[in-house]
Amino acid sequence: MKIKPLGEKILLKIDTAETKTESGLFIPQTAQEKTQRGVIVEVSESIKDNLQVKPGDKVMYNKYAGVPVKIEDVDHLIIDIDDLIAAIV
């Protein structure tokens, strides 16, 4: 399934939270922080030329932003352009 965001929206693939520490300890689901990072999958045509990020870029977004979407059992998020906070370089 292919989703093309409309208006001033961006489709992100959500980065999953770490389930294990560097030392090998498992983090229980209740102790994991909600991630606010993702990878841009698709950008709407109306904002593509004026945007400083492009598909494939890693970004940070507001904590409670967007609409969750599951595409082929992978968590995605459709967010408004104003909910982007930063690009991760």
C-alpha cells in the first residue's frame, strides 16, 4: 500500500524505542520512553519544493503530533509540517 500525504503533511516511519541497553539489560515496555524520532518516507507535493528536509532524512517531531498509521505492519505517522522540530544529522 502506498500513501501520499495531502496538504502540508509528511509521512514518517517511526523509530522504535530501544528495548535493550548497551550492557545487554532489557528495558520493560512500561519504562520505555515514547520516541519522537522518525524517518521521512513521503512529503506532500504542495510543500516539497519549500521544505529543508527530504525523504530518507531523520527528524524529530512534537510528542503528541500526527495520526498513527500502520503500513504493512510497520508503524508510521502522518504529521503536519509545523510539528517537525529538527533534522538529525
